[in-house]
Amino acid sequence: MEYPRFLDCLSADYTRLRAVAAADLTGAVPTCPGWTVADLARHVGEVYLHKTLAIREGKEPEPWPPAELAGVTVDGAPEAVAELRRCIVTATQ
């Protein structure tokens, strides 16, 4: 997959998840038995944050997960997409 397409897909997934989360955080996630939309949003938010920090620091963030992750949501996606875009542009120049 080419980088621009990857970033478009990531942005689309983020937009979709935010819309679902806004509608009903208590809804079940059929592909993740036992999870609610809130669980999925928190997990995706943690992954976005982890990847953003790993890119910025050039290494795995330590310790992981940090204590301040309580309450993290999917809202970190735009920052992660921007960081990925910056890295891709830098790598392809």
C-alpha cells in the first residue's frame, strides 16, 4: 500500500470510530467479544499514542503504558496521522 493511501485509510478509520463512539459508548463490538465501543476507543487511542511517541522518540516509549493513560480516547488519531505524515515526507525526500 502506498503511503498516501495508508494515511487516507487511517483517517477514515478514525472518523468512523469517532462517529460510532459519539453515538453509543456502551454498544457491543461484534469483532471483539466482550468489548464495548468505549473499550475499543480506549485501546485504539492507546495504540495511536504509543505509535506517535515511538516515532517522535525513535524508540519504544518506556515505561509503557504510562500511568496517565487512564481515560485516553481515540482523540489522539489526528496527532498520530500528522506524525506519520511528517515521517513519510521526511523519508521520501
